[in-house]
Amino acid sequence: MGVQPDELRGLIGNEADLRNRVADFEEAGVERIYIEILDLADLDHLDYFANAIRR
């Protein structure tokens, strides 16, 4: 997509990183997270995210 990792912000990392960040948001009182899908031709990353935070 032409974006370098250091240009990204938000929820980035492996499954444990994602779970920990979502837990941080929950502890802060966040009830909803909106996800921006940058590559609609490849939704595998959305499935990965959903599976990571469900565990």
C-alpha cells in the first residue's frame, strides 16, 4: 500500500499486542472501536484482528 510501518498509528502488532491494547481501551471506558479498512481487496487482516481480540 506504499505505507511504511513507522507511518502507521493505532492498533498494530501481534495477537497479544492487540489484546493488550484493546484491554487498555476497555479499562479506560471505551465501549466501541471503529476500524478503518485501507485495503478492501484484502480483508484477511480484519479476520486476524477479530480472531485476535476474541481469545
